[in-house]
Amino acid sequence: MSVPLAYSDIVRAPKVLLHDHLDGGLRPRTVVELAAETGYRDLPTTDVDELAEWFRVQADSGSLVRYLETFSHTVGVMQTKDALARVAAECALDLARDGVVYAEVRFAPELHIEQGLALTEVVDSVLHGFEAGAAEAAAEGHTIRMGTLLTAMRHAARSREIAELAVAYRDAGVAGFDIAGAEAGFPPTRHLDAFQYIKRENGHFTIHAGEAFGLPSIWEALQWCGADRLGHGVRIVDDIEADSEGVVDPRDGVARLGRLAAYVRDKRIPLEMCPSSNIQTGAASSIAEHPIGLLRDLRFRVTVNTDNRLMSDTSMSKEFTLLSEAFGYGWGDLRWFTINAMKSAFLPFDERLRLIDDVIKPGYEALMA
Ligand SMILES: [Zn+2]
């Protein structure tokens, strides 16, 4: 098998996705159609191709703040039950067609109540959509298991309420909780109450940390808030000193880990890395220079994710293809990322094992044969 791997083969590999935003993954055509149906008039263009290009250009600006502005349009058309269900169904179907076998997709219920929906109606609509999309995918021969994370916005004050909503829906398809939004000026410790509530309820949560902002953000997320996983966590490299040639062999101890980086690796804290997105927001300068190469060499619990498929014009298969091209990753590496992600999912242990043993390992064995 030659490296880099071909995109068309990578699509056939079983993949696991832990970090994907529902409002960042709409089909461009759906944005245009929903705007017409729901009376949303603020789109920069109603031409599908021009709109797809517009999202890419905006997201390429290199600023997290401008990147986040693109969401006013996707969120703008996701204000009715039907729109939410349609976007969720298409999300499940698109992921399944890309070979994703397990996904945790997140969204912020508080962003979808502008036209009067209750938070519970928002969550119900999305869960119905995921179910319908997964059923449609199954009819096509693609099996996907969908999980949901409820996100609270870090600049807002509803995190405790959203955390309670996540716990209330834990047996109905919601696997965990998250906070997202611009990091600077909004440390995760503002939401301690929500995190402590989730902990007391034996729930799971991840925190967007160490994307645009540095080590203090990661440290707070882990040591004050108790996050199970880190959304991005790219800046953990600021606590690692590699040798001057940049050659790293963990067995030789060439790289020196600071106390926080050592903690993250020792405790097997999953890093939800999103290579294309990290480049667009300026967290990394290119795929080849993305810290994922170093962190994989050092055997951190690295996972690969899409973040926002619309804004980054990406998919799990595209991310894996870019990494294979940049780092020469073969099937063994992609299987390692995939098993890392499955081990880190907010799914019961026995179900994670079953997916690893019955779906992921046999899937890669067939490709490697
Ligand atoms: Zn994200």
C-alpha cells in the first residue's frame, strides 16, 4: 500500500468523529433553501456556489472572531423545528456516506430560540433529525451511530441551564456537554457551576480550550473545571520542548514535557484536533507544521476531527487525506487515530469496545490486506 493514501480508499475506512458543530456543517444548498423557506434575508448571496466560496473565504481570514461570524447565517436559518431536523438528518447522512461509523455532533440550543422555540423543542428536533438521517443512511448500506453534545456559549450566562438540559436528555441521545465561543476574555472558570453540576451527575464534558488561547486556558479547563477531553488543545505544544532538529523519539526522551503537557499525556486526556480549522483560525500555520505530527510522535491521545465542514470545506476523509500527504501516514496511523477517538467517546465502555472490535479493526484489516 503506497503512501499517501488515496482519498477514495480513505472514504471506505471506518472513522470516528468527536468534534463537529451542527451549525458548521450545513450543505451550502440547504442554507440557501432554508433562507428562502424561513424568510431569512441576510445571506451575502443566494447563489449556491458563490455562497460556498464566501464561507471558505471568510473562514480563511485567520481570525477566530471573523471565523465565528460566519455562524450568524447558518444559525439564522436554523430557527424552526423543520429546519433543525433537516440539518441534523443531512448531517448524519453526509457523515455516514463519508464512512463515519460513530459521531458526536454538538450544537448550542440557546442559539436556536430566536423565533420562540423552547430549548427542549430545539433538542427534540435535532435528535429526531439524527435518527431520521441515520435510518436513511442505513437504507443506503451505511451504518452510523449518532451521539449529541449540548454546547453552552462561553460569553453567555446559560451554561448551568444547558448542563441541566444535557443531563435531562442523557438517556435520549445526549452524550455530554461542552462550552464554545471566543476564548480570549472568557475563561472556562466562569462556568464552574455548570461543570460541577455535570460532575455531580456523573456526566461527561469537553471544553474548547487551547485553540486561539494558550496554556492557561488548557490548565483551567483541566485542573479547575475537570474536563474529560479538550476541544483542540493545540497550544499544549507550548509546554513541550523538542530538540533543535525537531526530531523526536519519545523512547530517547528527546522532547521535554512541562508539567501540564506531561499531565495531559500521562492521564491520556483526549485532544480533539481539527487540522484544517486550526489553520483557518491561526492556531497552526500549515498542515505540515500542525502540532498533530509532534503530538502523535509523542503518543498523546490525539484524535482527528472536522470542526466545521462547511466553513473548512472538509470531511473526515479529507482531513485524513491531508494528514497522509503531509506526514506520510498509512493505514496503521489512521487506525490509531480512529481507535483513540473511539476510546475517548462519551459512550459506555462496552459499546466502545464493540465498535472497536466489530467495526473498526475489521474495517482496517480489510483495507490493509
Ligand atoms: Zn469547535
